[in-house]
Amino acid sequence: MRLPKIERDRTMIDHPIEDTEEETISVADLQDRLASGTPTVVLDVRPTSERDDWYIPGSIHVDAYDALKREDANALAGVDAPDDELIVIVCGAGATSLTAARQLRSRGKYAKSLDAGMKGWSLAFNTATVAPAQTPAAIVQVRRTGKGCLSYLVGVGGEAAVIDAAMPPEVYVQAAAERDWHITHVLDTHIHADHLSRSRPLAAMTGATFHLPEQQRVTFPYAAVRDGDVLSIGGARLHAFRTPGHTEESTSYLLDGSALFTGDTLFTDGVGRPDLDASIDEAHARAEALYESLRRLLRDVPREAVVLPGHTSRPAPFDGKVIGDTMEVVRSRVDALSRSKEDFVRHLLGRIPPTPPNYEQIVRLNEIGAPPPTETLELEAGGNRCAIS
């Protein structure tokens, strides 16, 4: 599946470079190569600090950014690769990587610059299929690999629901059509802070009902989901568990007792951060609420249910392997789940990671449900920072 045309819209890039067939490769084409296993060397030339924040799965790194900016002809002298294998050079926005590609091409290498760089890669994705027991539903995990966003297409009996849409609506429409599903429900687990929700435009495109946890934050109409509500998707049932903590309205959804969509409440290797858009006192209260929410999930969700989070802290590789584990495995892996309430709160508040870039603006845009006033890729650039391990 290729990225929709929106990804290649030149108006979404702050400083577009000259796009020539010989020197650049689109995000969609690189995504296709990685998804198909076509031999490709991805060379990241950004500074180490930027590389540490987010990167393309399987890429190699050479911190050559400053040398390339100085037009040092030896900036990539140590880089070697087969002359007949494509080398895709990656930088932040696609300009410095073009310089790098030209250097390698002058040495007889088959090199291209990734058009729009990591900003463009923000909308690259891959998928994995989940087949939990005890439910007739099939689940497609849609992984926005650069951002670490995980969303879900749940289908059964010709109907489908989408949970936490983070990709352009066309991605989900196409995936559903390939499986003869019609999207009837679109849900968010909470008001997101690290990416713009695509759930509302997806619902408008498909005529689906748009569900949000009941709250007073958003300024547009929606179908409210309350604790204990059950939504029917074909022959499957989604049971709503109100799980405040990451945000006050955070809600997890249990599919037929077999798969738990946790949003940013519980991850496979950590728990949600309680501090975004909150004062110190509010963060403390949220951490206490998160403790109680997690205790409820540990008590009421079957141990064999698969935990399917809303994000991953690492880029999702193109391997088709589901990012998720059973509740039993998560319970044993996540140290915070075995702590006392007081220790849990102290542990979380003492390990708060850096805040996501532009999160305040993203939160406000998600609350009003309006199109972003600035360039989308710039607004959402950077990796995921919603988890505390």
C-alpha cells in the first residue's frame, strides 16, 4: 500500500528541493522498497542528537551533517556500499542529503536523497495483522513508523472500526476496501498531544460515527463514549473502560475479551506520562488516577488478552510483526505495574521525558478539530514521547 497523494503535496514542505528523477526518491517509493524487502541502504547523515530522537528502521548513521554543510569533499569518505545497490541519504528536510547523494554519485555510487527528509518520512507507514483468539474480528495494526503512532482497523462481517487514526484518511479507506470492509465507527482513545488526529476527517469521508470519550474539551459534536459502553462492530463487541491518567478522558477498549486497545495508558514496555498540559499538582493527581486505572485493567482484563498500545517509542520496522503482547507478559515486563501507589507516583514523576515538540499547539488543534494553520510535517516532526518505562 502506497502513501496517499497528500504525502507528496509540495505545499507541505517548508523548503522544497528541486525534484529530479536522478537525484531524489520519494517517501512513498522508499516505503515500497522497504516493505517489499528490495535491497536498499538507508544512510542517515543527521547530527547524533536528531538521530537519537527518531530514525528510519534499519538505517545506518554517519554524523556528517556539519561536514556536509561546510561542503567538505571528504564528509562521507568512510562510507562504502556496493556500486549497484541503492543508497538513500536522509537528513532533516532533504537539502543536506542532496549534497551527500551528489558526493557519493561522484564516486560512482548509486545514491539518491530522500525527498523532504525525515519531515516527509513522518507520514510513512507499514502494517501488521493481529489475529487474537475468541473473536471473529481481524485487526490491522497501522504503524506510522517515523512518529511511532499505532492505529487500528478492526473488521468483521463487512463492517470496520478505526481506533486512533494518525494517518491520512485514505490509508484506512484503502485498507478497508482491500478487505471488503466498510468503516462504520471511528474512535479516539483520548485527545492526542503528539500528532494531529485524523479521526474526524476519516469519519466525515466514510459517513462513520465519530466516537470520543465523554469530556468537555472539544468544541465539535461527537458521539460520547462512557465507562461501560459497548459498541458493536459486525459480530464483535468493543467494551469501553474509562482509564484516566495520561489524560482525564483516556479510555481503553476491550474487543471480545481478546484485544485491549490502550491508547497512551499502557504500553508493552511502560505506562503513559501524566504531565502533558498539566500543572505539577495536576500531574500528581493524574499519576494517582493512572495507578488506579492500571490496577483496574490488571484486575478486569484477561491475562491472555493482547495489549495493543497507541504508540511505540521506537520506529516500527517493516517486518509485519505485531507491536503488542499479552497482558500477562506486559504485567511481568513493566516494573511500574508492581509498585505501590506512592512508589508508582514517585517513579513516574521522577522519570518524565522531554515534552513532544509543538504539543500545546497540537492539543489545541485536536480540541477544536480544525485543519492546522501551519505546515503539517513541520508541526508533527519528531519521535514519540508519551511513555514512561
